[in-house]
Amino acid sequence: MAKRSAPEVNAGSMADIAFLLLIFFLVTTDIATDSGLNRKLPPWEDKPDDTEVKIKQRNIFQITVNKKDQIQIKTRGDDKLTELKDLRAEIVAFLDNGGGQGEDACQYCQGDKHPESSDNFVKAVISLGNDRLTKYETYISVQNEVIAAYNELRNREFLKEYPNLNMNYVQANNMYQDPQTDQDEKDKLKEKLQVIKDRIPQIFSEAETKKS
Amino acid sequence: MSKFKKKKEGGLPPISTASLPDIVFMLLFFFMVATVIKEDNLKIENKLPFADQIEKLDKKKPISYIYAGKPSARFTNMGTEARIQLNDKFASAKDIKAFVAAERAALREDQIPKLIMALKVDEKANMGLIMDIKEELRKTNALKINYTTKKGDATSNAGR
């Protein structure tokens, strides 16, 4: 007598089970947003410093966001309201001005050397003030534009300094921070990024918020 | 003439669904791998603003999250002003010191200076609250911060 083979397991409902699990994961998934604008806060000082550092007015680019979310900038000796879309160009013009003479002369700047604007990259300070009633979204937009302006200049310098790398500063920085890049590559990139960071340092000051 | 005619040959054969489970399993595995189970239950509205100059946060580095925003619909008894949320609880700016200390205590010593405070703040919050948070962070010397944002056009933030 022939041996009866074991009956085959019915796999028809497998798809249903898998669908059930799939839908569960679809519903519970929350693809995490873990990216954003990195900033560094200044250390806290209990006593206000008496030894204030004197910065020439022409080296400060003052941005104030008021409680109506309007952006006011103070540069080249005048005060004016500006739109968010024009802010980046204004900051780039300020940083890239290169009005310094003698030892303050700017080797890499390509600006129009306005006497009432910044001397060089290292001297230029961006100051951001805001009201307590300013909306967070406006503040983030302004922060974004400040970083964008720096990135624009750093990209330019990076491409000029390392033309055969075929990437700009931002791409190089992303590659440096990517955990999959190997250590050798990282060390090389770090050195190059540091050169550009030293050339165009981000000097950013946040005034204490005005009490409203 | 027989009543039970044999089916005519030539009609389209039914589409085989034998590979359907495989396809579904593939999707399932994708979602299982991509899923990050939420660390905190949000009690506040948390619609992040957009920015395009963003940098990715390295998950291997220690990150602590500070949330802020208007209490969500279930917590209307907490008022309509933006609040801070630490872990699973509403908190005030004063609690940040203790929170940072607790987060630091959970880390290895060499990791402590690398701790990044990620601020997940609702776009409609007022800067006053953020300034309070920043002041407290400065006092506790937690200086590396990240304004968590979504990738998008920053100029679309205002006036929506």
C-alpha cells in the first residue's frame, strides 16, 4: 500500500495575517524627524562682564524681529524693514563686504568695499534680537537665512580652495557627519572643513530678549 | 448529450496570487525596520516649522528632547498658552535644570559634553518661552542645541 503523503498546510490565509501586521505598522509608524538647525548657546555668566569688547558699529549687522514678526535690519548706517526673502542677500552683502584697510583687509571678500559695512569675515558679527511675542516660526526662518548666508559664502570658498573634490561645503559637511563615511575620509574632510570655518567663522550674538 | 460539459480550453488562467504573501511580507519588513517607536507621548501640539539649511542629528550621539507648544485638545484645562513638556509631563522652565541633570546622570562620563538638546517647538509658540528655555540651558551649561525642523522652504513659515 502506498504511503499517504502528509496533507499540505493551507497557506491561503498567510497573506491576510501579513496584511494585518502590515496595517498595524503602517498606522503606528512615525518617521522621526531628527534634523534641524544646530546652534551653540553662549555660556551663562552670573555677573555681567565689565570688560566689554568694543565692536565697531560697521562690523555689526543688527537684525531685530519685532512682536508683529517684522524684520528690521541695521546695516550701512541705516535702519530699515526688510522681507524675509531679501534677508539672505543682505547678510551675504554685509559679510562679503571686505571694507577693511591695512591689516584688516579681507583677502577673500568679493563685496563692494562699502566703508560703513564689515571689514572682513572674522570681524563681522551678526546680532539677532527678538521680542517675547515673536513667533517661533519667524525666528526659525531668520535663523535659517543667517545660516544660509554663511553656507553660501563657505560653499564659494570651499569650491575655490578644493576645486577637485567636486562638492561644496554643505555636501562635505554632510559627508563628514554621515556615520557611514569611513574614518580616513572623515579626518581628511575635517581638516578641510576647519580651514573654511576658520576663514569664515560664524560670529553670532543673540541679545537678551526685550521685555515687552 | 451529457449535462456536465467539460470546460472549454483557452480561457485566461486565473492570476496566481501565490507571491502575494511575499510582497506583503516585504512591505511589512520595510515598515518594521523604518518604524521608530515614539519616545514620548506628546501632550502638546507639535507642528514643527520648516527650514532648509538643516543638518542631520547623529543618532549615536546622546540627544535629549525638549518639547514645547500649546496643550493639545485633551488638555484644555492646562490653558491655551504654549507649555514645555519634558518626558511625559508638563513642566515649567524651572524644571529644565533637573531634567538636564537626570539626562546627564544616565550617560557615560565621556558622552556628557556631547549631549545635544533638541528643541521640538511648535511653530506657533512665542519666543518668550524659548528664551526662558535657552536661559535655563545656559545656566546648566547645556550649550549644544538643535532647533528640530522639517525640511522645507523656510519662507513658507510666516503667515500660514
